Amino acid sequence: MDELTQRASALPTAALSDALDALGLPGSVLGIAPLSPTAQLTGPAFTVAYAPADEGKGSVGDFLDDVPPGAVVVIDNAGRTDCTVWGGIMTQTAAARGLAGTVVHGACRDVATSLSESYPLFSCGRFMRTGKDRVRLAMVGTPLSLGGVPVAPGDLVRGDSDGVVVIPAARLQEVIELAERIEDTEHGIVTAVRAGHSLRQARADFGYHLLQRGRR
């Protein structure tokens, strides 16, 4: 894990989302949540897109052979929750190969397996019905969209109990530095309140209401 990825892994998605907001970047993913409230993931995106099955049918999951250790598998299945594109075999394979986690714009299954493996899995929902012969692998390693949030291969993906953010690789340092300042400011406000200051005064002193302005 490189230095910027390590710094991102120490930040909550809330601070990163505020930094993305301040910079006018659409990185906060709506509707995707962790299976476990303690799940955490940080790593570069390995992108995968599915499409509805055609006469050729198709399979799911063989792309895992090509995912490097430390990467986050990001799957776009158009938000479908009527069939799954991630299950127990994939979880156990990904865990054995040292992947950082998986984000599914769609549904997963075999939740108990993911929880027992402590594998970080984020999705729109869970449903037991297979995606085999319902979806087909359409693209691997190309830009995609998670409900309007663009994701390119190599973009940094960060997930925690609040959900998932995607940070463009070209803006990574800028976003992290701003998120660290935001996090320091919020810690300062809490410290001041605990020392007896009013919340109103602490926020004013630390410029809380200005954190997301003037950087777009």
C-alpha cells in the first residue's frame, strides 16, 4: 500500500465526501452499503461491468483470475437486485488472493460466507437468485458508472460503515489533503466543546461552515 492509499485508509468516508464536495467532484456513491458495519476497504479500482444476458448466456466471476492483490473489485450491474453477481466462491477466491474488497452496484449472496471470512463486501442489497444466464460479463478494465459516480480503473475506492466514495486518481493527493484538514477541524471543534465552549462558538472559531465552500 503506497503512502497516499495509507493516508486515505485512515480517513472516514464522511471527510473524503466533504472534500470531494468542496472540489466539485461527484465521488459519493448513493445506495451501496457494507454487509458488516465494521467493514473497511481501500484500494485501486478494478472495474467490471455486466449486461443482461443474450442468446450466448455467459458466466460470472472468471475475471477474478486477473485482479491484482490489494485491488478493489468494482462491479456495475446497473443496480439490479433481482439476481446476484457476487457469491461465496468469489468471496473465498478474492480473500485467498489478497484483494482489498468488493463493491457491487447490484446484489450479492452467500452473505454468511463473506461475514465469516471478514471479507469487505459492499452492495445495493442481497438476494439468493443466481445471475448465471441472467447477466453476462460485458466489460473489464474500462470506465463505468455507479449510479452517476464515474469510476475509472485505478481510481481510489474507500469504503466504511457510511458507504463508499471514489476518488479520481489524478486528484487523489488534493482530495486527501483537504479531507485531512476537514478531519482536523472537526476534531478541534469537539475538543473545544469538551473544554466548555459552545458548539456555535467552536464552529465559528474553526470556520466549520466554510469547509465546503470556495474550492469548486
